Amino acid sequence: MTVTEVIFYFIAAATVLGAFGVVATGKVAYAALSLVFTLLAVAALYILLASEFLALVQVLLYAGGVAVLLLFALMLTRARELVPVLDGAQKPFAAVAGLSLMGVLISMVFLTTWPRRADEPTLINFNAIGDRLFRDFALPFEVASLVLLVALVGSIVLARTEEEEEE
Amino acid sequence: MSALESFFDNVWVDALWRLLAVLGLMVIVVLALTYVERKFIARIQMRLGPMRTGPYGIMQPIADMVKILLKEDLRPASADRIAFELAPFLAFVPVFLTLLALPFTAKWDVRVLDLGLLYFIAVSGLTVLGYVFAGWASDNKYALIGALRTAAQLISYEVPLVLAVLALSMLAGSLNLVDIVEKQGRVPFIVWQPLGFFLFMAAAVSDLSRRPFDVAAAESEVAGGPWIEFSGIRWSILYALTEYTNMFALCVLGSLIFLGGWDWPLGLKWGWWWQLALIFTKTSVLILVVMWVNATFPRIRVDQLMSLCWKLLLPLAFVQIFLNGLILVYGWPDWTFLLTSGLGLAAAGYIIYSVIPVGAPSRIVARSNA
């Protein structure tokens, strides 16, 4: 086993442990912390695959931005007092849905013909990413940002009307 | 090759001694900055500052350190134990990691990353998690309010910081810190990007929770913010070590990307010793500016803080990016950068002066006379 493989299995174990921690802990804040841990471990996996840019964006946006916003929401909404419901009449359906999703994902991994092998990573210059994104795929990129903007404005509008109704 | 050299060529040994070197640098920086800040603020306030321990109180940081190490490590009974003990490290580790990507001279660096600038911004953004957890775990009303303020502030001010740095990297055409320094040549980027530099420093002061942006720790409002329940060694990790290392790292970054880093003016090619002296001088100037602002300005209100970020700094950052793009695409001469960015900075100054009464004593005097 090479050093890279040892590092890979170490990080992969950390990712799975963190993901398990998200669903297994009782406290919501611990779940958020496990989520951050998992996101950082995934960033480490990207680095192992020589995708530096993707890894750093993962850290910047997910671990630094989304996770903090999540924590912010948890602390403002007194999530500590809510007991998460993990058991109910829909249990078998949930199991079927979860297992079938897992089956689909695993079969996708094996059925897809991947363009490259993971053990010979190609270094992609981030200038090339920028060229592809802003020259070749400029329109889809702009459309995506427009969709996000609409979602943002829409959520503000929804939140505002709720406030007015309370008054 | 001697046995010693081949020993240091080993990747693991190489990584280890570089880490230890950065750790040593960090300890020296934190000890020096605690002393410098107390003396500098004392001078501004026409006091002497620490004078008793050693000549001119030079041993004060050592005395402080011994005191902090000997203090009892208190933890409130109702605090969340795991999060409370983990929080200082969550805040500190990202700041330590940012130091690893900073080059100090053309040859002195731990690791030069191709995306060094992005790495710095991304990793330093994780510090906020430590503060949020510290505030939440303390089970204290003021700590929680302070933590929420920290989270809101740091997330908001990260945006103009990223955009100002992005505008600068458009000029440099790279995110590699060594490339950016070498690209500046005889004219540092502060000349072409005065507005970008203003945005960077405003966001840096906010990132460091210093006046006028210290609403998170405001002792008269939230009694010290997230670290209210921390004492002894945990307090020093969460507050002193993190804040001063962060201040040092941000100022090194600022002097690298805006002030020309280790390149001597007039194209002089001097050795590493002079380069090191130059970058530490530039860094010290920026650090003293941060402390000066801290000692001079009154604190702005928490809602003013947010509107300053979202309504002024963010649009200005977009303006800076747009102007840079325009000039670069049409290939206009370099002085247009100075012209447009300088006009933007003047506009920023005018808006701050006319909208926010902070920092405009003449207006306050005029109002009280009326």
C-alpha cells in the first residue's frame, strides 16, 4: 500500500465518521460540527485528486459560509429545545427510499465509464477552469446566477410578508 | 551530499521543521505584539504603558504569559463541555494554517501554493466557527449574542475582502503570492488600486474585531462577547493567540499584495536579509495602522456595521472589479487604474463622511452648537 493510499483511506474513514456523526448525535450543534468536519474531509479528498481549486472553494463556501449560516440559524431558532423525530410510522418507506437511493448511487459508480483514473490525477490549471466557465459556458453560468438571485429575492419577499402578518 | 542535508531532504522532516519554524515565529510575533499594542495605545493616550517589568516594561509579555499559564482554567457548570474545550482550537488552527501559505522573501516560504491567495481567504474564513462555538458553548446570554454578532460580521465582511482581493488578482493575472509580488515590479498595487486597498483594510480591521468594528466584543454592550466565560490558557488561545496571529497574517498579506512585498523600490535587487527587513517594516506599518485606527475611532453601532458592509463596501468592490475589467479588456493605459480607483475612494470617503456621523467631529460640534 502506497503512502497516498494510506492517506486516502484515512481521509475516507474521517469523511464517513463525520457523516455518521451528523445523523447519530443528539445535539444539533454537534451535528453541525460533524458536518463541517465532513466537508473539510471532502476538501482533503479533492486535494488528494489534485483539484486544489475545487478543494479551496469547498472550504470557502461550504465549511466557511454555509455551515456558519446553518449554525447561525440553529442558534437563533432555539434548536436545542426541539427533539428531532427519528422514529415513526413511515419507517419502512424511509428505509426503502434510503436503500434504493444507495443502490442507484453505487450502481452509477460502477456503470459509468469515467474519463480518467483516480490514481493518475491530472493537474487542471485554474485559468483553464476560468476560460471554460466564462467563455465556453458563460450563458449557463449567468442563468444559474440569475436563478440564485431570483431565489434570494423570493425568500426575502416570503420572509417579509410573514413578518407583516405577525404585526 | 552530507548526511545532515539528506536528512533535511526527507519530505516529512522538511515539513516538520517548517511547521516548527512557523510555530516559533508565531510565538515571537504574539509576544511582541502584546507589548507593542500596549505601548502604542499608551503613547496615543498620553500614558507610559507598562514600565515596571524590565527596562521600559519590555518583559511585560513574559509576565503576562506566566500569569495566564498559572491562572485557573474555569468552565461554567452549565457549559457544553466538548464544544467549550474545542472552541479555542477551532478558532486558532485556521489562523495558524494561513501562515503556512505566506512567503516572506523571494526564497523564504513554507509552501508556495499556486492558489495561495484563495487558500488564505478560504482557510481564514473558518475561524468564525471557533467563535460561534465558544459563544454557544458558554451558555451565557452575552456570549451567545456576541457569537451571533461575530458570525454575522465575519461572514458579511468576508465578501468585500474576497472581492477586493479578486479585483487585485485581475491586475496580477495570478493567485500565486510570489507571482503577485513579482508582477508589481516598481509600482506596488496600492498605487493602481487605492479603493481596493481601502476595502481590504476595512475588511481586515473588521475581521480582527477592532474598533470601529468591534461590536462582537463590545464590553459595554455584550460584556466581551464570545470569550466572556473563558479564562487562563483557553482565553489566551481563543483571544490573544488567534487575534494577534491573525493580525500579523493579514498585515503580511496586505504588504505582499498591495505594498509590493519584498521587492525594494527602484528595482534594487538586494539579498534575502534586506528583503526580510523590508517586508517586516511594511507589515509593521500596517499593524500600527490597525492599532492606530483601533485607538482613534469610536465603535459604530451594529446596524451601521452591517449597512456599511452591504450598502457601501460591497457595491464599491463591484465597481472596482467592473472598472478593472473594463480597463483590462480595452487595454487602456495604466494610469486609468489610478484615476478610476482614486475617484472611487474619494466617493467612498464622501459617502462615509456624509451618511455616518462617526469620524466627523465637526458635524457633531456643529449640531451641538445649533
